[in-house]
Amino acid sequence: MASPLVESALEAIELDAFSKRISDLAPHDETLYGYLKRNATTIPISNVTAAGGVTRPSFRVPFRAQAGAAISQGTGNADSLGRGTGSKWAAFALSPVFYYSTCEISFLARISTEGAKRGLFNVQAQELKNTFTQATGGLEALLQGDGTGTLDQIPSTATITGTTGNVCTIVGLNNAFRFQDQQTVQYFSAVGSSPTLIGSFTVAYVDPVTQTITTDAAGWSAAAPVAGNYLVVNGSSAGVGASILGLDAWLVNSPTGSIGGLLRQNFGGRLSTPEIDLRGASITLSTGLRALTLLLRALGPQNQAAKNSVWYCGPDQAMQMAELYLNSIYSETSRNAGDVTPDVAKREWPKQYAGRPVLVGMNATPGELKLFTADVAYLGELLPLELYDFGGGITSAAVPDIVNGGYLTSTMFAYVTALNLAFSNVRAAVRVDNAAQPTI
């Protein structure tokens, strides 16, 4: 019986067709980092200096801590003016922290995509862009932090599965957006003054929709993490000031603790950021005015630091702002005649709240809003984010084979930066904490 030529006989000579647009499924955001790079004062700084056995931070941010020459009453009839007093100044002291974002590409992967006839894109050129994106995204996450390098603390409601040597998951994080695919993460039982390391793991995939991170096949390096453990960026010791001093290091409502080398209790509340604790209630139309009242109480209406504030929050609070708008608009439109319900919803979140711009960042802590100004923010950079120079202007290098000697058939490049963040006036801000989160 004759055998017809079927499709399976010629699959080897069929042409493969590809879509020209390659989707990027990795989540990324750099809202806060981008805002600070554009609006904060950037200052070139040196590295930590040490001489005569004394280590000096290289980045100082001075401020007027106490006023003087207070008023007193007299008669003007040859009485005493009294002794005078004057202002007192102090300064925060910081040092730069180094961060790396490294990419390694095999020789075969590189040459197999060189030229228009070999691949849809040049993998080396594409990974240069992707690595820069990962670097800014990693910095964005750390700029939220308290200076220990903590990316999140596992909540009591989280579900943790898996053991060493298996794919593991943590479901129900506060904000999985702060983690990155293929990132090594340490977990500690305590951070700050007495950090206690338990183990580490490598993230395979991040899913901010379900607030889940999945490990690679190796799973946990030690005992599985538990609720209350701190998930910390690789390389940080998790001590006080061990990593970049982010918003939760500077904008703290507390009379105790330290910031930038200074004890808060020595400054009578001047190093404590005003706070509105909503205790689970939703923000309202008046919450913004409450924050303004606290800001003016802290600084006075003539203080320039009170002029150019922005709201920084996550999408949860942006949704709450939108709800305030939608509720007020619906009450007006519901009076209109007609049989069709009007579409009062807008395409995006509000751009302003209580008359001030709104900055919505995916890395922001849920249930919080922070009102602050970049006018008192400083980025001290020993090195801006750039390609690492291996020497002589070479930014790509061969990878040594530490097992067999010689070199591997791969090359690597890295983006590197050394920086820190400072606020010269932590009173020029207001925290709104424990706000209700809408169902998403």
C-alpha cells in the first residue's frame, strides 16, 4: 500500500516562525529610586576613612537641632538682659554601601545569538539592559528598608512549605515584589543589635499577585524559616546600619533608638517623625489634612521643608484614594435621570491626595502612606550605578575555573554602585500607619 507524504515527514525542513515581541514576565519597579535620583540632592562622597585608629564615616548631613536666644520679659529700666544662648547643630554620619548585580553568559549562548540570522536578539546586549533593570529594582526594594537589609518579615498568616533539597515556597508575604528571581536571600530570627542567622535560599520565581516566592530545587540551606523570621538581602549582616538606610530607617516615630550615629533620646523628639496610627481604619478625605496639621506643628508654616511634600504609598492605598473619589462622584451622578449606570471609574489611580502629588510604588509597605519631601533628602554616592570596570576600561571578563584551573567558557559583567540615603530633617514628614487594605 502506498504511503502518502505526511506532515511529520517534513518537519525537519519546515521554517520556525517567532513573534517579534518577546514578553518580559519578571516584575519590576523603580518608582522611589527614580524619584530620589531625579529630585534628591546627589552628593559625591568618599569611602570610610581610618587614621590613627579612628574610623570616620565619609558622609555627614548637618542640621540645626536646637534654637537659642529665647525671649524673656523685662522692664527696660536698666534691668539685666540676661545671659545669651545660641543655636546648636548636629550631623548625621553615614558611609556608602556597595551593591552588585552580576550577569554571566556562556560562550555558546553569546555566539549563537550574534548576527541577525542567528537569533531574535543579541543576548549580550539584551542582558546588559536586563541586568541594569534588576539592579535598579533591587535598590528600589532596599530603599524601603530600616537599614538592616531586611526585605520582608514573614507574617504569622504565611504558609511555608518544603524542606532542604526540595522546591519550597513562602505564600502570603507582606510584599513579594521586593524579591527578585534568582536572588540569594538570608533568613534571620532577629535583626538589628543582635542579628541571628539561620540559613539562606535562592529564589527561583517571585509572584507578587499571590505574594509568593518559590525557591530553586535546593530549598532551604538549614532549618525551614518560620513566621517572624526576617528575609535579608545577601551580603548584609542584618545589623543596625548594615545596609542602605531606607525610608523605614529615617522616617520612624520613636523617642528611642538611633539614626545616622545619633541617639534619638538626646534630641527631645526632633529625630522622631510624626505619625497617624489608623489602627485598621481606612484613610478618609480628612486624613491628608490631619497629616498637614502634624507637619505644620512639627515645622511651622514658614519652614521651606513643609512646602514640596509628596505622598508615597503602595497600590492598596492608591485604591483607597480612588474609592474616596468614586464614592463622592457616584453620590452626585446617582441623582441624574436615565436608565444606564454611568461609568464614573477612571483609568488610573489619583495623581493627588489632599492637594499633594501621589507616588505609587509596588515595593511600598502595604497599609502605609508616607508624606515626605525630597528637598531634605540626600543621596551620597561614592559610585553611581554603572558597569564594573575590571581594569583598563574593560567591563566584561572571563570567569576563572576555581576547580580545574584555567577559565570557564563564559564571561561576566556587573553593575555596581556604592551609596547611602539621608534625610536632614525627619520632621519634614508624616507617617500614616496601619491603614485598612482593600480587597484586591
